[in-house]
Amino acid sequence: MARKSRKYGEDVPFSLTSMMDMMTIILVFMIKNMDAEGQLLTQAENLILPVSTSKVQPKGVSLTVVVDNNYVVVDNAKIVTTEDVLKQEDLLVTKVDSVLKERRQVEIDHNLAAGLPADEAGNIVVQIDKNIPYDAMYKVMATCGFAGYTNIAFAVMQKNGGEE
Amino acid sequence: MAKELKKPAKPEEPDLLPAMGLFTILIPMLLSMTSFSKLAIVEVNLPERSMMNMDNDTPPEPDQQALNLSLAITSDYLVIGARGGFQPNVYFKEMWTFRCKSDSKLITYSPEEVKATVEAGHGPKCQDGKEMDKEKYIYEIENIELWALEKTSEEDPGRVRWSLYTSQGENVPDSVFVDGNNEFFAMTGEGPGGLKQPAGLKKPSAGAAVATLTPNSARKLKPEDAAKSIVYPLSAYDIIAKDLIAIHAQFIDLDDVDNIIIVANDDTQFDKVIQLMDRAKAAEFAKINLAKLGG
């Protein structure tokens, strides 16, 4: 029996229903995961943040110091190697301190120009790799304090991705 | 005249093209706003020693009425101190749980095992037999666990204590169960070092009266929760969390009841400090200071 083949010219309706189902599922998933407030904090590269139960979000954009296995980075500029920080005896990391003091002065000048109080404590977020020794963390944190950044916060990853 | 019945018209499929266009715009927009791992912050007070160094004054006389609570972590134990005294040491065995890239499964080793493997020129092995990168295995550590040890003396290497936990799956512990007297369902493990799960410690059955360290969490266990519970080595963090909650409740009238100083030695990993800070916050210690051991 000759096989009956469909003519090329025949108008076959294109069904979008299955595509719509897929799109609806993706849309619902996206809306569930959407963060309408945006991200004030983004994770730096080359480090793994510790997981914490904290759900506290930063109140504003702050200066960020990153301590990974290789470098101490202030505002995306590599300042000193983490190895050097670990080797030094002194609590104050001088290179980081001078950069932070410059930044702090800029912030104070900006506040004065805007008519805001200049003597308020500076805010800083420190992103530290979870395997970094306490010694390095402590020196960097103390240096932030010496430079006038006394409101210190550590960046962490929310437990279970922030899900309840 | 007979009424002429109208044949039902063939249902027309709605025009979905405009909706598709809308979806095509919405999905990339939402994709750009989606965050798959959420970041947060943990606020901390400045180091005690740096503050003392700044003004070169002699430290003030200790207040006899104050609690002066501190929590110290060394490489072997955790200890809570207050008013010049210390609670018994909570000894632990540190364990690293890796999530392998090759099979996405969890595997736990002690740091000594990992170091011996790396020194032999290999990376730690995954469950599928593949080796992790011996240079970058540290990035595959998912959890640094502190398994509580039962010790009879300082020289005793100790045996692992086991307890009952809730779990979200993958045999990963979540919250520890306690009984009506706020005691852990804990037993010492069997075999060398107590690394084998004790036969006498069974998963709780449905209907069992349990609680977690969260206030007002006493309940009868539902069948689905009973099925999810696991027997797992008791975490030293949980022992400390229970003690901190009890201390905060006991000394609630003191002025410095919300203060705690976490003291660590130089080589303590940052992750452990954050875990202790989490436990202190959960026990309602709002003001956390950090200090160095011997500093």
C-alpha cells in the first residue's frame, strides 16, 4: 500500500500551548526568587563566604574589604598579600590603613559638604574567605577600626539560600 | 417548523502570541533580578585589644557584679568563662565535609586524614572514587564540623558522642533534638574513637515528645518529621548553644547580660568564629566582641 504523505502546502496550526505551560512555570519560579530590593552586597571572586543563620541585610552601600587566600583587596584594588598580613607581628596593616584613611577622609569631606555630621562612625563590610585564619581577620578588622571604620560587618551566605 | 439545531462551532485556540511576547520580555528581566544565594551581614564590635592599645590606659577594674561572659575556642575545645571562672571544656574532633564536584555528593574526613593524603601526593577521594584537586580541595569544603568528644582525662583521645537531629536530607544535620528536661538524646559512639553509630541510639518514632533548642519548640513528632530525623555526631556548637541560652536566661537581670566576648587563637578558621557568633546571637547576646587568645 502506498504511504500517504502530508502535502507540504497543507496549513498545519502551530500550537503554542505547551510553550505557554513552560513559560508559566519559569515565570512563577523567577517571581519566587526575585529580589525586588536589589543587591547592596555582591560576593567577591576567589573566596567562599561562611554560611550563617543571619538574615540582616546591609542598610546602604558601604566600602568593602575582601580578604581571600591571596590578597587583601580594598574597593577592588589589591593592597597587600594575605601571607604578608599573617607574617607581620603588628596589629595594624599599614598599607591597608593608609588606603582606608584616605577613603574615610573623602567620606568625611563629602558629609561636610552635604551638611551631614562628619564625626559619625564609618561603615565597612568585610568579606573574608571561610578558611582564612583568625589572625588575618583580626588584624584587618582592627585596621578598619584604627582608620575610623568602627561599624564593621562581615558578609556571610544565608543558610539554605535564605529559604525558611 | 422544526427548529434547526445549530452545530457547535469548532473551538478556536486563543491567540497566544501576544502573551508569548510578554513572557519573553518578563523572563530575561526577572532572570537578571534573581538571586540564587542570598548574602547577609553579621555585625560585630571592635576588638577589645585594639581599643585598649589606642588609649594606652590601664584597663578599668573588673566589675564584680558584671557577668563578663567569654567564649573561647582553641584547636581542641570550646569553653565558656564568666566572672573569672570556667565551665568544663567541651572537647571536639574537627571534621571537614566536602561536596565533590565530580559527583556532587558529600564526604567527611578529618583534617589529619586530608593532610596525610595530600602529603602522599593525592587529593581527598570522593564517593565515586575520583580524587579532588590536591591544590584546590579546600574550596570544596562545605562544612567544618566539630564533633563533641566524651573524655575521661586530658590524655584520653576521647570518643565521639552521637545524638538525634532533624534533617533536610542527604544525612545533613539541622537542629538537635532535646527531651523534656532539655537534655540531648546523646550516647557515646562504638568502635575506635566512637566513630561508629551507637546501636542503642534509635531514631525517634512518630508521636515522640521532642523539642529543639529554639524556645517553645516542644512538640509531638509528626510521622514525616520522624522519617527525616537522623542519628549524627553531636556538635560541640550545639552544646555551647544550649549553655549560652541557659546562661542568658539565668542572668537576665545583669547589665551586661547581652555582652559576650568570643576569644580565638590565631589559626582558628573564620568559619568557626561565624558559627560561634551565630550561636551567641541565637542565645540573644546582642553585643559581640572579638578578642585574641592570650592577647
